[in-house]
Amino acid sequence: MMKRAELLHIPDEIVMNKIYVIRNQKVMLDRDLAELYGVETKRLKEAVKRNLGRFPEDFMFELTEVELNNWRTQFATSNSDKKGLRYLPFAFTEQGVAMLSSVLNSEKAISVNIQIIRIFTRIRQMLSDNTELRLGIEELRKKTENNTKNIEVVFQYLDELLDKKNEKPRTQIGYKTSKK
């Protein structure tokens, strides 16, 4: 079975290009998932509607007319790209995509689902790594600001000492030796 699953592998870039941010969530549209699974969008939606209890709003939601139009203009979709979008599409979150594997039982759907979940996980890890890096840079920036202030204070003290030195001549201290 693993050999056949490997044959069904889709390039990660293709899957990643089908992940959008809608309602501040990373989602995939029903028509893109149907294409990846090798089924008609209509059939995918029918399977979901038969199992609506498995898809709460945080797993799947239907785009509004405004969201659909914004999405179309954001990605400048062509007329051929609008094909299959006569109806408002379903948007599936990562959990919704995972739930689809319990609704669609074909070998291809399971294989593609596993790949999609791995890509979502990798994206989340990259965002996490990016956040850690950003926090580290911010911490370093704060330390640098504090050090810069400390360095400025040190230079102020040095300037004051130099000013005091120039104000009055220093008296010599120590022993005088007689010259022969």
C-alpha cells in the first residue's frame, strides 16, 4: 500500500498554493480539495452534507458572497478559474481537512489528506520558528538599547572627568629627588 501511496504524491508546492487565509484562518476550498482527491466538487460537497455533524464551524464554513468576491479579486481569478464556483464554496480548516479523511475513503483521498496535514503542520512549525526568531531579535534589541544607554552614561562620566581635568592643574604628589 505504501508504494501506491507514493505514486499518488502531489508536489507540496501545488498543495501549498491552495491554502488561503480567510477569516484569519488557513483554509482550503472545496473545489481545490476535490481536485486533489480526484473527485467532483459536487460529490465532495454531497459527502460533507451527509456528514454535517462531523464539520462544526471551526472545521468548515461556507464563504459569504462578499468573501467569495474578495477572494476572487485578491487572486485575480480568470473566468476559467471561476468554473465550479457558481455556488458559495466550503472552506476547510486543518481540522476539517483531517475530518474529510473519515468521509472520503478512497486510497487517493487518504494519501492526499496525510500529505495536506503534514504541510499544515510544517507551515505551523515555520510560523512558530519565525515567532521564536522574532522574539529573540526583540530581546536582543532591548538588551542593545539598555547597553547603548549604559554606554552613553559611561561616556558622559568620561566627559565630566575630562572637563574636571581641564578646569584646574593637578598638583604633583610624591617625592622630589635632588638632582646631582
